[in-house]
Amino acid sequence: MTQDLFLRARAETLGQALPPLLAAAEHLSATVILGGHGRRRAGMGDEFWQYRPADAGDSARMIDWRRSARADSHFVREREWQAAQSVTLWVDTSRSMAFTGDRARPPKADRARLLALALAVLLLRGGERVGLAGDAAPPRSGRAQVDRLALALAGDGPADYGAPVVSGMVAHGRAVFLSDFLGQMAGVEDAVARASDKGVRGALVQVLDPAEESFPFDGRTIFESMGGTLRHETLRAGDLKARYLARLAERKDRLAALGRASGWHFLTHHTGESAQAALLWLYAALERGR
């Protein structure tokens, strides 16, 4: 099978899950009533930041022909207001995000994808450029970008726990990381530090299932990671509750402190709560991060 045929087959398989996700994201974004879009301000708009390769969403008038003449491809001259309008999303697709403590609630991964895509719809509607960290869907504008993002978000990762990716972020732009952040903190701290070094500001959204907050376990219990690499059996699970809740509170405090030190915002969102409230918070957080 050629690479093109392989990608097409994978896209068709993943695409079966896209209509419900897209419909849910469109519906969620439609419940958010926004006033005049506050992030499309020129400010120091004449300041030059960088050149970047042109993509399909750029018009011919955006091309810097003098710079492009020195290379085999076209380049766009980005200014400060354009960089500030570039938002890069990282959504944790690790196995830990597949957890739900109740079939009536969505898995953490589904809620994270929904929030990311609904936020993208809002931002793209306002003329922003939105993309995913890495190279699957670089920041672009236009309605067609929603479909690209949805397709790129449809896959799952093999690792038990995820770590944010910072490649592909636009300098002086904005970023959003959505994860349960239950893995090693070193990866999160490194990613935020590297993003901050590029002038990127943004938000950390910790998505948790209510069972992970309440620890409703007692008696004989087997705890196992979603990928099966970690396993612990106990006869008195209730004895672990206080220690577990203390560790979780410590993790939240560490994430909040990381945000304060880096100029990022932090939120813990539960899958049993309204997705609309989290979406409004996210949009406002990006406004405050300008």
C-alpha cells in the first residue's frame, strides 16, 4: 500500500468519529455569546516578528515576494498582531485520558477534544489562526481548518501518560494544553518553559473525572493504569484515600504555581461539569493572556 493510500484509509477510518465531534463542538461554541472580538487589535501592529512559510489559508497579498524570491517557496512576513492571533493547541491523547468513572460521563479525552475543537471554532470565527502542536495541523485561518483539526484530534496515543509538545508554536503567540497532567511533571514544566522562552503565553486545563477527585474506593481493589503498565492491588483501598487526595492537591498546587511563574492560567475541569463553563473560561484566559 502506498503512503497516499495508507493515509486515505486512515483518514476514512478516523473520519467515522468526526461528524459527532464536529456537531458537538459547533453546538457548544454556538452557546457562547461573545461581544466584539477583543483580540483583533493592532496594538504595536507594525512591529515585525518573523517570516513563516505560506500555507493554503494565506492570500496572495500576504506573501512577501522579496523574501520569497530568495527561496524555492513562498514566505509570509508576520507582524506582532498576527503572531498574537496564532493559537496552538495540545490535547493529551494518551491512554490515561480514556478513563471514565461512569458510563454516563464522557472519557476525559472526549471532553478535552470537545473543548479544543469548540475553542478553535470560536477563535477561527473571530479571524484567528489555530493549529495543533507538532506538524499534524499547523496554525491556519478559515473554516476548513476546523475539519483538519478534528481529523488530527481523532487518533489516540500509545503512552500511558502524555507530555506536551511545543514544536510548531508561533513565537509570541498563545497556547492551550489540555490533559489530566497525571504523568511526570518534568515534561509539563519543560514544555511550559520552552514555550515561555518563545514569548508564548496560554492556559493549562486539567481534565479529570469526578471519581479521580473523590476516590470512591474501599476494600479489596486493583488499581491499574489504562495501558496496563502500572498495577497495584490492596485489601484496604480506603486507607489510601487521604494520601491520594493529598498527592492530587499537591499536583494541582504545582500546576497552579507553574502557571503563575510563567504567566499562564490554570483550571481544573471535571467531566461531570458543564463544558460551556470551561469554554468560556478558556476564551477569557486567552484574552487575559494578551
